[in-house]
Amino acid sequence: ATINDGNKSLDDNLSFIDYNAAIDYSIYTCKQETKDQLFNSIESFVLLTHVESAQDETTGEASGDAVEIAETATEPKLDAIISAHSHKTVDAKIYNGSISKNVLVGQAETEGRKYLDITFEFDNSSICC
């Protein structure tokens, strides 16, 4: 369920969710002594989500909760968000000013009709997709 999905859950039932906390939670369960070591060794975060996104076929403009996360995330290692809820085809690079980089938002429609192919190239200074 998403915040905008009144059919699945009431907005009040989801208002406590901080979607930006997903990255922090992914390392929360580690023992404290390994938490910093694990975090420092990670080169890239890819969020596999079930939040919605859409993309206008004419303008290429993307929208939805996944786009909002991409625009507002504060974790500089976030490189991509794979969304699913709306079953649309999305292939967008969303600029995030607070971390000064593009975040890929992608979705591969529904029921195996399409697939999303993401390739990351890692080097010593940056990641590009």
C-alpha cells in the first residue's frame, strides 16, 4: 500500500511511514560494531520497493511516490529505485539536489510483459547508470 492508495489502506494508517528511512533500516539490524564497517563498505544502494511511479509517454516526465523518494532522499549512496505498485513502464533519471546526483527510477510494467535492465559501472570515484 502507498500513501496515495485509499483502496488498500487509509491515509491515516500510513502517515507514520518514513519512506526515506528504508535505507537506514536496511543496516539497522546489524550489530553496532559492524554497522559502521558495513555502511562504509557499501558503494551503492538500490531500493527494491512496491511504491508507485508513472511516466508520461510524450514528455518523459515521471511522477509518483518513487519519484518523490528519489527527489528527497538524503543518502548519497542511493543510485536507483525500482518501483512496482502502478504496473507502468518507467525509465527516468530524477535529479536530487541535496545529494547532487541523478537517481534512476524504473518499473517494468506487469506480468512479465517487459523487464528492467540496469547496469552499474563501478570505478574508484563514482557510479553511473
